[in-house]
Amino acid sequence: MEVHNLMEDLVKSIIQEMFDAEKDKTSWCTCEHCRNDVACYVLNRVKPEYVVSSRGLAYSEIDYIDKLQRMADVVSLIKEGWAKINASPRNHKVQKPSTVLPPIEGPAFNIPPIMGRVFHGVTFEPMSDIDVFLMDEHNEPVTMMDENWQNPIRLYKNTGGTFIFWPRPVKADKVGKLQLFSFSILAKAEGFEELSHFVGLKIASEANPNLQFSMQNVHKLPDLYMLPYNQDEDDTI
């Protein structure tokens, strides 16, 4: 079964052309990370066009006028997304050189993506403008799958308090070995008690590292709450 979103091809193609053309003419970042961020921004705002294998490709070329309009809409969204992402604190910091991690071959412990949400413990509103960390048993930040996955993760108003980490696979010496991995979710915010939540995962090593992300494999945590300091009785629920 080969289902494909034609809009994804269109968006990626236009982004590559625009960014490459402006690379030496603009002060805005044109790195691969920003290209991916802009692609996500646009694809979350356009209607997908799904086709099955090659059968839909010919159909997609039929209405030329509609295609031109779609391209104009995509270009407009790319400019809008590029402006927003360029102004984002995460992307506007001084970039460190890209770190290419050595590949893992052979048996590995495939740690699933870890997902959760952080709420205000009194108002139950999603927390925002805070950093959430995934720490290992030595109280060090866990290495992520690649540089597109952040640790810490910054929570913003439009993310609904949601965070997701995808730890890098850990090399194993054989297949089928069981090992307990201990992690903790940490978050601090001015006026709130520090959040610390333990996560223990018993994982069996597999023949190869899993490099494909899937929501079906995500380990979902219970909702987490940050409690403000010095709350009067009248303010509690």
C-alpha cells in the first residue's frame, strides 16, 4: 500500500528553490533544520492531496490553473512561516556546528519516543515558556535520535503543554537482552515547585536500531502538573 501526499513534494520543492535562491542574499537562516521547520509549518496549514502510487500523479497535472493557485498559496505560507521561524528563539540563537553522531550497527536497545503534557497545578492550563528536560540516571540530558529532536524542549502557547523526546538507540552486545532504563522528566519555572517525574522502561535489545519514527511506539506519560509556591487555601481546588 503506497499512499503519498502530493502537497509534501510540492512544498519541499518550492522551499528548496526559494531557500537556495536567497541563500547568499538574506540574513535569514537557510539551514536544513529551518527548511524542515518551514515545511512543517506549511504542511500543517494546507489541505493534503493523497494519491495511491503513480495512479494519482497524472491526475494531479490535469487542472493547471488550480495547480498555479496552490503554488501561489504555498509560496505565501512559506514566506509567512520563514518569518516566524526566523524570529523564533530556538532558531535565532547562535548555531553550534552540526554534530553527526556515529551510526549504531548490530544489536541495540530501541528506546521508544517519550511523550507527555505539563499543566498548571491550580488552573489546569497548559504550561508554556518553560524548558522540559529528559535526564538519564546520572542526571545528564539524554542524547536524542538526531539534532532535529531537542533536549530540552521549549514549551510554547500553541503546543498545549506537550513535549516529546526520541532518545537515541543504545548499543547492545546481543539480541534479546533485557535492561532497565531509568529517566526523569525535569522542568523548572519561576514561582513553581520543580517538576521531577521518574520514567522506567524495561527494554529488550533488538537485532538492529530502529530509525523510523512511529506514533504507535510512543510511550505516553500521565499528565504532569507544576504546583505554584505559597498558594492560599482559597486558591486551591
